[in-house]
Amino acid sequence: MAHRHHKWLTDVSKQMHSDFEEAHAEASKRGGAQQSGHNSEAAWVAFLKDWLPQGYGIGTRKYILFETDPGDGSEVSAETDIVVFHPSYPKALRDRPNVLLSGIVAAFSVKLTLDKAGIREAVKEAARVRQAAKFRSHDLRGKLLPPFLYGILAHTHSWKTATSRPVESITAALSELDSQFSNEPREALDLLCVADLNYWSKQIHLVTPEVAAVLPPSVAAPGGHIQYSFLNVGHDQSIKDATSLKLPPVAFLIGLLYEKLSYYDDSLSAMADGFRLTDMSYYSLSQSATNRIFPPASILGESGLEGFNELSILQRIYW
């Protein structure tokens, strides 16, 4: 059954597409690149303000203050196009150019036209800012989940030739660049939305010893493992646009954003469940042939293996 809020999001997507087309027209003018970028950013800001709870304020062009040196001697992130503030972040601090890492729940790199260089920039920065974040806890959850989400928001993409396979190309770029810059699951990019093409989400999958015991040895070691991959909506890797999807990519963005944010804020769980049960969440994600696999001890340390080993089959997935 089609739900009424699906139509709401489809209508929003059409309006955003119109805004993005204006931004592209602006970009074609002499000196219009910066203005077009700001117009694209403004469309995403308006969308997030309308669909996230009011307490989750939005900031633009912010620098995230690090909690520890990520390895390059820096104290702040690169300029971050959009940040989503935690409801508890004081109003007096929201207008400052620098924001506390603990004061945000999500950060986004915004691209009018996404290409591999844009993916590289965001994947590298996502890993860098999470490497600069201290662990909130040293249990399974604290070791696997980042302190805040990091994603890419784009209108369209550069894979436009007749023989291009844009979904496949973006998935391959995510996997390749993640292997280059991320050392563990919590550092990897969390989501990517191309408004006229598809949506991608990071999935962390825990293959516990209990699960491994019923799988062939070629699939899982006896002690289990931790893996993650980047999954897109649907199964057709050759599609050129979003017309084959049941809903526009921005609908999946909202559904999965609520799903991921609900891990940090229980008050979002009811809406996350509602979106999930009306086909706007991980039920619509495809399978991926590319996974990064880690021995549990390499992520959790020997002291964290007890909690991993005690997980039941029903508890083995984090998103």
C-alpha cells in the first residue's frame, strides 16, 4: 500500500529537483559556481529542517573542533557544508564558526554534481574527523558506531555517457576509497544520497560465533567476524536515474537517517520504526558483493570479545 507521506516526499523531491536545476543554471554563468553551490546547499538545509525534529538545528559552513589529533597535527576539520546539531547543543554556541564535535549528530558534504573526486574528499574527511573523536565507551557499541554520522548529499552525478553504469561506479568508488582511508567501521562514510539516482547506506554486520557455527567455513571463521559494506536501494546496478525506484532517494534518506539517529536518541525510535515499516528504510537496500571483513579482536580488543561472543543471532546487525 502506498502511504500518503510517500506522496509528500515525492512532491518535496520534485521541488528540490527544480531548485537544483536553477543551481545548475547559475553554475553555467560566469562566476556562478560559488552561488550555485550555496543554492544547492540551501535546498538540502530546507529539506532537513522540514523533516528532522525541531530541536535538531542546522548549521552551514562550520569547522568541527577535534578532541584528539587525527595524526596530521590539526585541531579542526575542513569546512563542513552542513551540520545537524544535537538538541542539547547550546544556542549560544550554534552561531559560532567552530562547533564542538560532541554538539553534532550529523555532518554532510554537499555536491551539486558528484564525481569520484567528491567522493574521495568526503570519505577521507569522514575518516579523519572520526579518528579525531575519542571513544564514548569501550563496549561493542562504542567501538563500532561513530559519535556522529557523516554523509554526502548531491543532486546529480558525472557518470552520464551512454555506456555509464553510475550506481555501479559510485558503489565501486565508495569501496575503493573507503579501503584507502578508513581503518575500521566507525570511521567509514555512513550515507550517500544522489537525489536523481539512488541512496547508499553503510551496513555493519556482526557474524558472531553462534552464527558462524551454522555457516560453511568458507563463509565465516569459527570465531566469527565483523564486516561492513555500502548498500544501495534496489538491485539493478545499471540504472541511469531514480525512475525505477518505488520512492525518490530523498525518501530513503529520511527513513535511514531516522534509523541511524535513533541509535543515539531513543525519542526518534517511533518515527524510525514507522518509516522502516512503510518501506523507507533498510528493507529496501540491496546486497553487496564487496565487504570489508575484520577479526573481532582487531576492532574490539581481547577485552571486548566477551560481549561479542554473547550476542544472539537476532542482535548481529548494526546500521
